[in-house]
Amino acid sequence: MKSSLVFWVEKYFYNPSLLQKLLSYLLLPLSWLYCFVMYVRFKSQTPQDFGIKIVSVGNLTVGGSGKTPLVTAFAQKEKHPAIILRGYGRASKGMIVVKDKNEILCDVNVSGDEAMIYAKKLPHATVIVSEERKIAIEKAKELGCEIIFLDDAYSKHDIKKEDILIVVPTTNSFCLPSGPYRERLWSEKDAKVLREDVDFFREVTLKDATPKMALVTAIARPQRLDKYLPDGVIAKHYFEDHHSYSKEELEKILQEDAATSLLVTYKDYVKIEGFGLPLSLLDLEVKVSIDMNEDIQ
């Protein structure tokens, strides 16, 4: 289960108590130093032009922001897109083509959960995981892709790209370690900033609902799901982000809660669909309210 320390850190970053705010101020000298180092890093890098349209979608803070469904919404409108991401939580290293234009080429343990979401939701797309984005970009070009979406690559200032940033609401506006910001939106940097419920909207579909569902999820800040939960949820179980489930631990939850199914997000579903357990799917997708294709040319 998600540890109390992780919950404490999430609260510290996004909704700090009075004591947490005090700690945040005490750490400000480190935060200023960190921000300065990140700025120097940004200024010292020269963007490389790969001769292909590249769009990065991400956020400036640690934790989840909904970038996966937003990237999916953008890529659905393209003819030959590639999705490139690091592949957090995968049991592999190096560059791996998770999916070409025709088929999925590996399992979720190799790809990681987010890459498998793209592979299943975008049948026409190429999906590549790689710690080194530049190598993956060259591979995507080799495979005939016409546009590349980088999942969470704002900080890759050595790549010429368009940047789209999702605003993540927080009452703590400091950089690490005083707050959740990994980097600032530097004044010299062009980026399109999107806000949920203004520029894009979530649409939730509940599939295979049962009378007594136990929510099981391994996403960052799982309380984000609360406003989307249907009637019939009898328990909530939060695991570390990108947690690899075992069938035994999920069977135990079903038994102890006397649940008729496990309610999961798509990020959880791709990891446990083969277990043969009763699943209900809370499928969150995104609809963009403006013509982003026109805006990010």
C-alpha cells in the first residue's frame, strides 16, 4: 500500500499544513539554489533541430497531471504519430519499440504502464520508451513517423520542440525541496499553458460496473479520482505510483472487502487485465476545447 510518507509528501507539495509550510520556508535557501542551477542548465543548452515536428506535453510539478490522456487526445488526430516516453516503472532499460504502426511488440512489464496505455489506445501510433529521448526520436523518424509527442519533456531544452504545459493547482508555489516545482516556465521559453476545465475537459466512462466495487489504484495523488467515483465504491486502496500488482494481493482485497469487482483506472487495468479477476474500469479521457493543431504549428 502507499506509505504514509508518500501521502505526507503529496500533502506537503500540494496542500501543506501550517507545520509543513514552516518547513517549506526553512528549506527556501536550498530551493533558490536548485532553481538557479536549473536556470543555468536551461541557458547553457542549445536546442537540436531533428527536422520533424516535436511536441512535448507535461507539467512543471512532480506527480500526476493528466498528461497521458491529453497526449492521447492530440495523437488521435494525427495520421502517423509517435509517442516517446521514459517508461517509468518498467522492468527494462534502453530504447524499446513498444508498438509500431501495426502491433504491440512487448508486454507491460517491458513497456511500463503508461506506454502500454498509449499502445492500446492508439492503434495507429508508434510507441517508444527510452531514457535517451534523442535516440528514440531518430528511431521514430526511421519508422516513418510524421510527428512526435514527447511525454513530459519540458526539461529537455537541448531538443527543438513545442512545449505544452498542464497547470497543476497547488497552494505551494516553491521549487524543490520547498515545493513541487521541478522547474520554472522561464521567460525566454515559449510554451502553451493549458488549464483543466478551461482548455480541456475530462470525460469519464464506467465499464462493467458491479454493486460493490473496491477502488484499487497506483497513480500519483489518487484523491484526484474522488469526484469521478460512481456509487457502489465500498473501499479505497492506494498503492505507490507505477506499483506492480500481484494477483495474490488483489485477491486478498476482493476477499477482505467482500467486493464484487475491483474498480481501476486504465493505468492499473493494463497491468492486471490478465489476472482473470473481476474488474470495473474507470476510463478517463480528455476532450480539448480549442484547436491545438492550429495553435502549436
